Amino acid sequence: MRIGTALRRAREQAGLSQQELARRAGTSQATISAYENGAKEPSLRTLDRVLAAAGARLAVEPGAPGWLRDPDVAASRFAEVLALAEALPARRRGELRYPRLPATR
């Protein structure tokens, strides 16, 4: 998830306007707007302060590959894979073939 998206979600879940969040975090509404729109990136300390002002906290957790962290990017890639799969010619075989497995004792 992008920083701006995370900030916007935290602010909206707290029911705060950009102006109110800015007041609580000790910054300006224009700065909050710039963070949310990706025009500026806050430092780690500032991000923590702004999230705390919204009643949220910063946490680092193991996650999926980078492109999977953003739902919009993941959805777009999934749609591309489906379109590619539909474009490939279908080859149907009469029977299911599989490799022989070695006998176990």
C-alpha cells in the first residue's frame, strides 16, 4: 500500500478532515494533501506522528511481493494474466497425462 493511501484511509477511518488531522499533527492541510496525493513523502518520524494523530500506528509486517501490496496494481496484473490466458489457444487432449511416479517400498 502506498503511503498516501494509508494516510487517507487512517484519516477517513478516524472521521477527520485534512484540516483537523493537520491541526492534530502540527502541520498544514496543504502538507496532508500533498502526502495523500503522493506529491510529498513524509519522513518516518513525521509519518508516525501523522498516523498517531489519526489514532493509527505504523507497523512493519512481512508481506507479499511489492506489486501485491497495492490492490490496484495486483488487480491490474491479474486482469492482464486473465486476458493473456484467454488469448492463448486451447489444446484439449482426450485423456489426462501425467508422469509416472517411481514405485515406493
